[in-house]
Amino acid sequence: MLVAQNITKSYGDLQVLKDVSLEIKKGEVVSIVGSSGAGKSTLLHILGTLDKADTGSYKVNNQAVFGFNEKELDNFRNKEIGFIFQFHHLLPEFTALENVCIPAYINGTSVSKAEKRAKELIEFLGLKDRLNHKPSQLSGGEQQRIAVARALMNEPSIIMADEPSGNLDSETSKELHKLFFDLRDQFQQTFIIVTHNQELAEMSDRKLVMKDGRIV
């Protein structure tokens, strides 16, 4: 479903990615591990179209992503990719329901349709009593689950997670990790996860190790 070949990226004289190639199948949970500075987050940001590669090719569902113009790239990112970050990035002035609906609104989905799907996702994640709570009224684990619901909103092909449990305690981290595999099992959701959490990495279908800008 995802094929990246010979991805390179430099910032000035520093080459961060060196001919990185990988393939991901639908429904796979793939973790990317390695020491700080190995290039993990840079690779994830390029695959998520948040950054641009210097060279290489990249296809998702046979779409040549690097050939898109800015508008096509924005549409692709909104529809095909869901993001989960270490810090949930929920908008503090909006309720949980409103935060989850935002990607659908950007996609032009009607309010009624967006709210229906958002409520289903929030209920699936065990937070139906938190619909109208603002982020400040939620625990760290609840905030991250709302961020997961937001990532799932447009039924993306891939969810890309950058240290998703890095800001959570160990028990809440385990719950979040279990959730990823529940989503994979029930919805064939594909995940690419950059993590320092060895437990999550070992649970994954595949663990890719990066060192000095390469997958080793």
C-alpha cells in the first residue's frame, strides 16, 4: 500500500536520510526505532507530507505523492493520513466532539455527518461521556484518545504516530498501545509509529531500526 524508494534529505551540509526505502502493507503496524538523530521523525514527516524529500519516490495506493502540487498535497494529507503526536495538539477552546470533527469539516463534510462519525469514534474509544468536555477537563490519556479519534475521522489509509505514548504514564501507555492493535484488528487500520517505547516496538508486526539516516 505504501512504497518509498531511495528517500534522501539534507539540511545544509547535514544529510539526515540516506537512500531510505520501505514498503508497508495494509493493516500492518510498523514501528521505527533508533537513537535520537537517527532520522526517524524526519522520515515520518516526509511520509506524512509535512516535509519534502530531496530525492526519491513515494507512492500510497499507487498515487505518486511527490508529483502532487500544493493543493493536491493538502487534499491527500487530509484524506489519506491521520497524525498522532507526542503532545495531543487539541484546540483548547473546542470540545472533544468539535476537535474530532475538524478534519471532516476541512474535507467539506456536513456538520451532521461529521458529528455522527465523531460520536461513533469517541464512543468506540470509551469516551462517550466526554463529548462536550474541553481538553483541560480531560486526563492525559483521554486527550490522547481524542487525538486518536481525530486522526481516524476521515478514514485515512495510514496513521502516522510520532512518540504517541511519550507523554503518558506506563499504564496509560499500555492502554494506548492496545488501542492501536484493536483498531488494526477491527478496521484493518495501518500504523507507522516512531517510538522509543521498546514494549510497543516489540508488539508491532515489524520493527525497523534506523541508524545514521538509514534503515539497518
